[in-house]
Amino acid sequence: MDAPGRRLALPVLAAALAFAVCGPLLGRGFVLSYDMVFAPRQYFVPDAFGIGGTLPRSVPADAAVALATTVLPGDIVQKLVLLLAVFFAALGAGRLVPTEHLGTRLVAATAYAWTPYVAERLFIGHWPLLLTYASLPWIAAAGLAARKHEPRALPKLVIACAPAVLTPPGGVLAAAVMVVAAGSRRLWQTVPLAIALNLPWLVPTFLNAGGTFSDPAGVTAFSARAESWGPALLSVLGLGGIWNAETVPGSRAVPLVPVLTLVVVAIAVAGLWPLASRWGKAPVRSLTALGVLGVFLASLATLPGGEALLTAATRSVPGAGLLRDAQKWVAWWALPLALGFALAVEAAAAKLKSGRVALVAAAVVFPLLTMPDLAWGGWGRLGTAQYPADWQAVSEKLGDRPGDVLALPLSAFRGFAWNDGRTQLDPAPRVLPKPVLMDDALQVGSERVAGEDPRIGDVRAATSARELTDAGIGWILVEHGTPGYVDPQLLAGATRVWSGDWLTLYRTPGEPPVKEISWASALLANGVALALLCVAVLCRMLPMRTLGRGRILPPRKE
């Protein structure tokens, strides 16, 4: 292959993987699946900045999407996010592996981008975690550059972290890789950078520390689960094990998968030795230890004593709810697993007198063959849908009248016929231009996990629309064609404002009390993070000159 072809091979493979996953999702319309909800136009409501009535679980992701949809339609934003997540995951891993062999880069690309982690987080709709996962190889590369004191490494590190810090879990995942890759001598720089980038969710979390406790029942409900005959730990080692069985690819239940997982892990561990010889022992040891920590945290609730420990932490430690759905931390393990596997294949191919190309090609397609049902939107599991016109009509009717919108039936999830009955999060909080109150309690199997919005208790206790007004509710939105019961008492005394096939909007009687919201802290936190990102971009674009001399600084020598 000629030089231009070699340079293009990795980006072409990354693009092919992205298209293979997202191909059927590229038509106009929205992919609405579980937690993944995009809207034609998202608004800057208080919850988007973490200063509403709920915990800042999607902060600053909601604000970022609101900003993006002022420029592009929401479905285009969503398609770009999904495509770029898969593309940059593959491209980043392929560029990160220290080798001059193209085949090794291609192996690393597929080993990192075509995984159960990507499939399960895509199917459950955790698009911010997909962006975080895609960013980790780039963060590691920038961190290693900072460890070597390469010029402009820190601005590169900030830029690489930007897509990853859109949610609290993503921020923690990115911060840990940043700190570990850059090394202990850079802690005085990387720790402040990590804190500054995560201020948009850290500030509202600490300001509402008394309300950051989560229901301990979530520890059991959201713990990792076995996907085949092996234990949950074995599924986690293979980058799977998500709590929701409905979002697991069917191929993960094949009896051979646990055996293949052990084989891949053994091969990857063998590949860590050549990785250490090229990077140095310290960064490889640190990244591997972080990966092992991720496996441990992801499996902790299934280990002896782990469930009791996490339950106690969730009950008594503010913010410990981050440890629920702990399978997300196994993203740390994905990097050493993919890089070690690729370098072990390279070492094995180097010992062969013939068949090297065949071995590398087999390693490239191995992830696709063992999990083919990630392709084409999970073989039809995902699809696109258009919002009915009712949603736009309701948005226009809300106007400037104060008061939040109560979404009925009281349930966090919906199943509309216009979305082929797929389970999806209620879109009202992201479609409507006002704060929306919904019941965020979850039923997971036999476990009921309590919600985190304290106002829902007032709604459940209300016996009329007048009492809802006193609780700060100015509007009631009844969503039709989805399972759930609507108590007619809550509509007693309310005025019907608009009605369609899918939605009916009511206005509550009287004038709801207006709760004062302080925007200053949230805007300051977001401003600091955004300013840091802008400075990093400028530092990457402009030549760095010494003060007063105007000459370009030479690279620092070790």
C-alpha cells in the first residue's frame, strides 16, 4: 500500500465502523431510546444548568445541546454526536497504539470501538458516555505528551477532555485518565484543570449537598449482571455487564463468549509488556491499574460485601449515587485491553514466516464477528421517529405564564406508537421551553428505586389542580397513547388550553408561586470552564511567544 493509502486506511476504517453502526439512523428524524432524548430545539431551562429541582445528572450536556440546537436542528445534532463518537473512538485508539505497523493500528481501532460497552451504552441512550469513551484515547495521548513535557500538551489535554465532561460520570472518567496519563509530576496542573472543566456540575452539586443522596435500592437494581453462564465479573472483563438486560446485544448470551473473553484478556495482558517497552513502565502500570480499578468498581456490588458497602455509602455519603450503575467505570479497562490486544497480535505476527496478513485481518474483524448485532443500529433495534405536531403546538401555548409543567401519567418513561412503542424517557423536559416536573422513580424488575425530585411528593399528595398550583405547577400536560394512569382529581378545576391526538394541555387555576432561582453560580461555573476551553483552543492555534521578545519558544528538551 502506498503512503497516502496507509495514511487514509485508519480514518476510512473508523468511518466504516461509524457508518456500520449508525447507517439506518442517518435519515431525518430522532433516535429516541431509553435515556437518549433529543428535541428539535432544546431550551436553557434551570435544570440544564443543575439549578432546578433535580440532581445535575445531565449537566452541562443539556446546556450544550441547547446551545447546539440554536444553530442546527436537533436531529442533525444527534446524528453528528453518534457518528463522531464511534468514529473518534476508533481513530483515537488506532493513533494511540505505539507502533509503525498499520495492521496493529487497525486492530486497536476495532478492538476499542466495537465493544459491548459501546453497544450497551448506545442502546440505553447514554450518548454523553459514548462521547467520553471516544475521548479517552485522545486524553491519554495528550496526557502522555504532557508527561514528556511536549510543547502545547496542556492545551491539547483540555481540548481532548471537552467532549468528555458533559456529565458527572464522564467528568470523573476523563479526569482520572488525564491525571494518570500525565503522571504524578503534573498533578499540580492536571488536578486544577480537571476541577475547572468539571465546575458546571460540581458547583450545583455542592450547593445542593443536602439533596444529593440517592435511594440505596439503586445499588442492587443497577448492579452489573452476568450476560452468559459466567459471573458478572466475567461479563465486565469483556466490557459488558450493564444492569438493563433489554439493552444487551443477543450475541452476548452465546455460551462461547465467556471463554473468548478470557482468551482476549490473556492476550491483552501479554501485550502490555511490549506496550511498557515503548511507553515506559510508569504510564502503562498506571493506566492498567486504573483499568483494574474500573473492573473492580463495576463488579463491586456483585462481590462479597460489596453490596452492603455501596448501600451504606449511598445512604450516608452525598454524591455516592455516582457509584450506582457502576458498570460505566469499566471504560477505564477498555484502553489497556484494546492496546494490549493489538500489540500482542503484532508480536505474534512478527514470529510467523507466513500468514501474517491473515492473522492481523482476523484480529481486525474478530470483534465484529463475535458481536455482529451492534451493526446497523443493533439490527433494527434503533430507528428514527418524528415528533407529532402536538409538541410544537403545546410549546407555543405555554407562553410567559409562570409555573412549571407537570407531565402525566406519573412515570419517567413512555412508549408511544409514533416511536414504534420503544421505551423512551419522557421527552417533555427537553422539548418544552419551561421546567417540567415528572416522576423520576424507576421500577427495575422487582426493585422500585425512589426518585430524586422532592417536589413529586407534593404532587402525589395533591387532590386537585388548585393544590398543584400551590406547589408551583402552572400547567398540566397529559400525554396520550402511552401506558399509565392519570388521576382525574388532578385535572379538577384546571382549564383545557389545547388538545390533540397525543397531548392535552391544561392551565391550573390561580397564580402559582414563583421560586427565585439564582443563576449566578451556574453561569460563573460554566463561564470558567468555557473560558478555559477557549484559551486552550487559542493556544493551539496561535504561536506561543515569550513575553516582550516576540520569538517562538523552542521545544523543551529532557
